[in-house]
Amino acid sequence: MTTARYPAAPITSARPNRDYPGAIIVTVSCPLCRKGHVHGLPSSQPDSDGTFGHRVAHCTDRRGGYYVTDPAGQVQADPPQPSTTPPAA
């Protein structure tokens, strides 16, 4: 869910965060400047409103920001986590 004040920023790519198991790194399409911005998500589960939370826009001098959304299903409910086991010699 978004409001007129805060538009949606759809996720264009997602990958596991190697440093924080369970966290996700996403790229969104910014509705304010039309460029890609990278954000971290604490988990692959959306908030109760169906979004992945509000983010402040630092790309413009506008106040506010946007809500991170996933209309294309880029974030999996249980994404594969990077291996922490070193490769076999």
C-alpha cells in the first residue's frame, strides 16, 4: 500500500546479503529520479501493509521518499543463502 504522498519504488533485483544471513539487498527503481537505488531489507517478509517499508529519498531535494514494493516477486519468501563453507581444496 502506498499513499499519494509516498509513491511506490518497485524492486528490480534482489540478492541475499552475505554479511547478514536472512537479510536481502535490493535495487529499486526510484519514482523520483528514475534511477536505481540500493537498499538493505532485514528479511524477505513484507510488512503488514504488503510493502518492504519506507525509505527516504536522498536523490532529490524533495522531502519524503517512497515505499519499497515487489510487484514482480523479486524477493523470495526463503531466498537461498550464500554458502559460508569454504570451497573444497
